[in-house]
Amino acid sequence: MKTFRIALAALALLAISLPVRANVNPFDLIKFCTKQVEAKKVVVELANLAQQPTSILLKSTFGEVYYKDHIRKHNGHRALLDLEQLPEGRYILSVIQKGETKSQIIKITKDRLLVSQCAE
């Protein structure tokens, strides 16, 4: 009887935890970090890509693409973006994997660069 109760408790615990695990979006596990290293240069670091095809895209708010990179069969990636030549304005830095997108806004002014927190 004691073994039956333990088995029943383990089965109930498994039944409760499986649906929660099934609803986890794998894209939420990707680490997307942007660091300013010089006045108008940033380093984009990606981790936990699970060797899935991933794209990095920098475009203006008007849709003009300034940077595009495709990563395949890697778990991490690092890129240095020199934004010195870009005109003043707002830009969207996006990481795209399996139709899901994480984005940051980058604002370039005459004297400096501002980077927002990562948003989904």
C-alpha cells in the first residue's frame, strides 16, 4: 500500500509538471545582450541558440536595413557593430529565431548612443 501511494504521488507530480514544461517557449532561453564599447560601437552577444538558425537585423524605424547576419549551427555568437556612419535617429536591433523576435531600440544622437533594454 505504501508503494502504491508513493507511485501515485510521483505520477501526480509528473502530470502537474509536464504541461508547464510543454508551454515553455525555447526562444525565452536565448540570452541577448548588447554592450556599448565605444562612443558609437556596440557588441551584440547571443547565447543558448541551440544550434538553430538565427538572424540579427539592424534597421531604421523606416525599414531600411543597415546590418544583417545569419547564424547557423552555433550555440553562441558575438558581433561588433560600428554605428559611427549611421545618421542620427532610432534603429531597431532584432534577433529572430523560429519566427520569434527579441528587439532593442538604439537611438543615435550627434554625441552619443542610447540602447534600450531587451524587449520581446
